[in-house]
Amino acid sequence: MAGTTVTLSIPGASKFDGQRIAVVGIGVSGRASIQALHQHTDALLGAWDARAQALEALDPSALDVCESCADPERLIEAVLQWNPDIVIISPGFRQTGVEWRRLRQAGIPVWSEIELAWHLRACDENGQYAPWLCITGTNGKTTTVTMLETILNSAGLRALAVGNVGTPAVTAVSDTSSEAPNAFAFELSSFQLAATYSMEPTASVVLNVADDHLEWHENRDEYVAAKASIYERTHQACVFPLHDADVRIMVDNADVIEGARAIGVSLGVPNIGEIGIVDDIIVDRAFGNRRQVQAIELFTIADVTHLAPQGYDLPVHIVKDAMMAATLARSVGTSPSAIREGLRRFHPDAHRIELVTQHAKVAYIDDSKATNTHAAQASLLVQKPASTIWIAGGLAKGARFEELVERVSDRLAGVIVIGTDQEPWRAALDNLSIPVIFIDTTSNEPMHEAVAHAHSLARPGQTVLLAPACASQDQFTSYADRGNRFAQEVRELVVAGEEE
């Protein structure tokens, strides 16, 4: 229980004593890896990054070597000359890059921070570890993982969302203090999973799979394989969207711990072993002792209606995310009352279908978090036909947009493309009969220009929607920065309109 005092230790720490561990890429996860290894092990540590300033925050006394080099070939050569036993690599280094290739050729294990975290996780005096409930997918990861965190905390656990969100995983799971979390909700990207080999989730889920990050992986098969690996060695429940044949194959092919079950989740009436919906009530026929004859009510649609974007019906994907979070929570015995309470308390992060303002009968919606085609499609399909001025573009990450545009074209009244990676957009938008505007890739104020053009195109009753379907780091520091800039430009436009 949350109030019980336990003594925690890290049995896996001793395996690193005397090992030479190279940390390549000193971002948030790299710094956390060095700190955890220095605090809990007697490993010999080295740090490398392309940027000298990235190394400035490190404690020199913790390191045997600390080097920067902007040239990838020279950087990895310096790492190899140090003769590491293990390399902890940043997600910023692509699987297709020279760093991965050279390390594989040398036969040196390449680990993610998540793999390191698994080996440095703390356990109590009875050998019990906090459960890892692991989530991946192309879209919906952050919503699901933060929903799950809120549900578990409502159940009286000290739960923490980690991985791609919040505290670095290795920092959180190696905490041996009296306030250490006792359950973890993991958001895991394909980058992290590609270099994670030992993790044994209590329960795991792939929410969905669509083409994304194809420039990072060797090919689409590698991307899909990375996502599928989350099911490997699962102990209790491999959760999956019931009618997604691709994800079902992942579950069927997974090498799990004996006793793990496949739990399907759908919007329909559930069979035994499934979570589903009956008359707007989400019910469990997977975990109850009498599941052969009885369904357990978990929550109702009414419990999540507050999550609908202002002025819109509750999106189906929000219901699906809530069902996935509830299913993972049930795998560790969470009660229906805690699930209901957690979902009622939950509020989504900013920049996810967020109404900035409504001006001159035009709604301005910030969905900057829609960083891939799957998320952008979900955002566009809730709009009315021929009603949307769509602001799209950024780093395409190897994606193409023809299928996305075909699926959402009936919702569009105009398109404005930002970002420096515009070729795939030109190909996808070429045959549209509505206005299409490309912002100059060298513009110093791309969002200012985009919002100005959107304002000139939009008519009363329409929506200006920022749903880029791309990453942001070409012209912004993050999707949050991009969303904030959009909101700022919209508000300045409104003020200017009021002054006229």
C-alpha cells in the first residue's frame, strides 16, 4: 500500500561494476543514465555528444572520458577506441546512421535508456518489483499513459508516467527512497523499443500502427518489429485493439511469460476475455472471477465526456484510449471505482485538439501534438465537411501524405503548408481544387504567415486547425513550442481585429 514503508535495493546494479559504459548522446535520457550509473554502480563511464555544450552540465568526476565531435564518423570512432562493453545510445541517433552500423559491426551491445532502466530497477526486501505497464503505438500514447497514471493514483498507488513523458525512466525506477513509485506507466517509442531487449512488462499494449519515423528505422518492417517487441516477455496481459489484424498478429507471435493472456478491446459487445461497450457502459469480461457469465462495469461514456474538445462531440479515439488505460489498470487488480474516479479526474495535456479562441465565428484549434498522419486524420475527421482550413507540415520523417489527404479531403476548405520538408506535401495536395498555400521554407515567421493566410481564407462557421502530421523541430523547438506560437499568433490576430 502507498503508506507502507519498505526497504528498496537494486539487485541488478552489481552486474555493471567494472564495466565500461559509453553514453552516446547527452540529452535528458543520457544525463539520467550517467547519473543513475554513477549513483548505483561502480561502472567506468564515458560520455560523447556532437555538441560541446551538451557536456557542460555533466560532473567530470563521474566520467573517465567526456568528448564532443560534430562529425559522426569521428565521434563513433572515438567511442570505439575507448573499448566500451555497452553503449547507451540516445534516440537522436537513427538506426540507419553510422553510429548504429559501426557498433553492430564491432559486436558491442547497443542499449536504450529503457534497457538500462530495466537492469537498474529497485525491488523490496521480498524481491518484488513495481509493475511496468507499457504502452506504444503511432497515436494516443501520451493520453493513454497519463490516463493510466491518474487511474493508478486514484487506486492508492504511487504511480508515475515515464518513458517518453515526465521523469526519465532510469531515474524513476532506480529510486530507493521511501517515496519511490510502486507502479509505472511507460510510454515507449519505436526508437526506445529498438534497443530494448530484456524488459518484462506486467501488461503491454500496441494502440495502433501507421507509417511514422520511417527515416529513423531501416524500413517499415523494422519499425513494426520495434513496436511489436513491447509484447515480448509480458507476464499478465497483452492488450490489443480487437479489430486491428496487424496488432493481433503481433500478439499471436509474441514470446510471452507462461500465463499471459491476450485481451481484446473493442467498441462492441465483449465476448469472454474482452473489454467492450454495452449501452454506453464500458464492461470487463476479461479479468473478473465470473467473466464466463458476468460483465463488470468499469466506467461509462459520461465519465469521459468532459474530455471532448470545446464545441465538439467526444472523439472516438478518446474513448478507445480510456478503455486501453482501464484494461492495463485491471491487469494489476485496479477496482472499477478507482478507474471511474481516475477518468473523471483526468484532464488531457495542452496542444491536443485545444480550442484557442473563436473569432468572427471562426474556431481556431491547436492540435500541434498531431505529429503523424494517424493523429492528424483523427483530428480532421471530427470536423464538418468542407469546413476546415488546415495548417500542416514540418519534418515528414519519411512519411507520405497521399492517403491522408485522400481520406480527409472532404473536410477541407483550404490547406496551408509550413515546414522545411514540403516535397511530400506538394505531391499529396497537387490535385485538390481548394486553395493550397505553401509558406516559404526560409521564412523567419512561418506561423505568423500561416495564421494570416488562414484568417484570410476562413469564412464564418469554419475552423482553422493546426494538425501538422509532422514533427516540429525544423522550425520550432517542440510540438509545444509550435502550438504556443500558433496560439500567440491567433490571439494577436484577434486583438488586431478588435482594434480595427
